[in-house]
Amino acid sequence: MLDLTADQSPKADVGSDSPSRADAWHSPERYWTSLTEATAHLPAPLAVIERDALRHNAMDLLVRSGGIPIRVATKSVRVRAVLDAVLAIPGYRGILAFTLAEALWLAEDHDDIVLGYPTVDRAGLTALLADENLASRITLMIDDLAHLDLIDSLAAPGSRPEIRVAIDVDASLRSAALGHIGVRRSSLYTAADVAGFARQVVRRPGFRLVGLQMYEAQIAGQGDAAGADAPVIRMVQARSRDELRRRRAEIADAMFDIAPLEFLNGGGTGSLEFTGSDESLTEATAGSGLLAGHLFDGYRSFTPAPATAFAFDVVRKPEPDIATVLGGGWIASGPAVASRQPAPVWPPRLHALPREAAGEVQTPLRGDAARDLGVGDRVWFRHAKSGEPAERIDSYHLVVDGTVVDELPTYRGEGRAFL
């Protein structure tokens, strides 16, 4: 059983130059060699979760949030054992699910689930509308009256349980000079937009407005640590933080007399310090920082531990400085740019070939370290994002103190695929 509530790792001797087991990732050679040895008996491709690195990340997110409760974003995990272990830590509260089918499944064991995106899943809605217990556990996300119309078309008010809903509000920055900065989500933006929509929602029988969501992707999902554009990113993010703090306060004030909200949710892994300092918010959402895809290496405010990784084996050597692994093309969603490629992390200084990149069935890797790799040797990769590798594998092998101690099924391993 995965337990993150207590630090169970032995510490290094006082005065020793070696790191403790609990932060062994600070010594890459030690960390990756340990994972190689721990999994030598397992066939590739394989994926691991290192417990102490996961625990470090979970605790670091709490520190960064400054005490505001954290709702766990399931799309960035997709492993029920990890979700349960994180939610057992004081300071974590509730789930942000990504599809209604997933929310219905998780509601068998969890009673505070917010659906992070609108749904038109008629079969799922029909199941929700027919079950008072499910309706009490799941909050649907809306930003259009058409979402309510669809529900009413499936079951009229009075013939179904009251449905909990939350309003999704666009948290992007709208700049006269730069245009729309952030992701394209809700059409609702200003306090007037939100208040006008909320009044229409609360007048509709059969619905209860319980919350708001404002996810600032342009801050939470954009690293600011390095690169030629880092100064511009920092400037835009600072401007967005100022604007968003004012706008959230206006929206919270406008909602005060409209509906007694249970939560106003914001944040993400990359913006928890800001989220925790925003007095308009009652909770944050985070998920990516738990398993820590390499996209989250580029932030000034935190450095996540590489809690997950996957390995492929070398199957041939087309050139002395090229080692080809079988597999590798686990590309992350988003724009088709280099940052979405999986990153080979051990042995060090390996890189994919520009004209091939990470391939569907093979990935040639070039670098000095490739000269020392032979057929059958193992190469470790980190995925760009956190949850998406779970769609490729049936389970993660849980590593504790250099030993595989358990196998944690992914959603896929439990026979579930939601997106």
C-alpha cells in the first residue's frame, strides 16, 4: 500500500557527504543507477514511481500553497493508489476530474469531485440524474445555459436530484498589445459576465450553484526560469497576477449576494504561491507537480523531484555514438514542439536525432554516453507531462529504498480509458 503520510526513509549519517535516501535524486548517478538496479528483472518498457520523490513533491506543493487546501487534478495522475495516498495527507481535499465517466467511477470511493470541464456525455448524465448519492458527490462545470438545457432535456426538475454546478471563468490575460494570453476556456470573463450568468443559473429549478473555477494557465503552466524569452514571460505573468487578483476580488464581491458558494478554485502546480496569497480563493488545484513531468523543471519558484520515469532498452547500435531503444515516442499533448518530447535523462547527455525524434517503435539516441551503451542496456526517460504516460502503461512499479515493493495499476491497467 502506498503511504505518503510519514517519512519512512532512513537518513544519511550526520556529517556524511552523501545525500539521504529521501533526496537521492540530487545525485543523478546514484538515483538513476538505483532505479536501473531495482528494475533489472523487469522487461521494458516499464515505468516507475519513486515513493520518496513523490512524497517530497506532495509536501512541497502544500508548503508552496501557504495553507490553502489543494484539490487534486486527476488528469495529471491517473493512478488511483496515488490519488488515495495524496488525499490522505492533511491539506489535500477533493478531486478535480476530467471527464464525467471518470467522475462517476471515482465517486464510488470519493465524495467531493468537481468536474473540471463541461460535459455533454448523455449516458453519464443520465446515470448521474438517476442517483441521488452520485448527484451529491459530483459537481458539474458549466459556462453556458446550453449545459443546463441538456440536463433538463434528459430529466426535468422535480423528477431528478438537485444538480450541483460550478461556473468556469476565463482567467487569461487580455492585453491590448499582446492579445489573448492563456488558454481558451470560458466565454465568461468580467465580474458583470459572471454575475449575469450566475443569476440565470440560480433562477433555474433543479440546480444549485456551489462554486467558481478560474485556472490561470499562463502563470501555472509556463516556466519562467530560463531562455531568451524568460524576461518577457516574467513581465507578462506579473501583469497577469495583478489583473487577476483584482478581477477575482470583483467577481467574489459580485457573487456574494447571488449564491452562497462553497468554493472559489484557482491555481495550478506552477502558480501555487500566487494562488495561496489570493484572498478571494478558498482552494487551489494541482496535480502535475506530484509526478513531475519535465515541463515543470523550468520554474524559478520550485524544483520538483523526478518522481516518475520510464525506461526502454537498447536494441541496436547503428553507429558507435548512436544507441537505438525500442519505443520512445510517448509524445505529450499540446503544440508539436521539442518541449513535448520525452527527455532521455540517464545516461546523461543523450539526445534524439532531429530528423527522427522520439519514434513510434524506435528512438535513436546520440551522445558520448551512447558509445558505452550496448544491446540490452537501459535508458531512462522523463515524460513532458505527468498523467499522460498512464495511457501507455498498465502499471507503475513502486520503488522504495532502491527496491520494487508494489505495482500500482493505472486507469488503463484497471480497464479504464476516459480520453
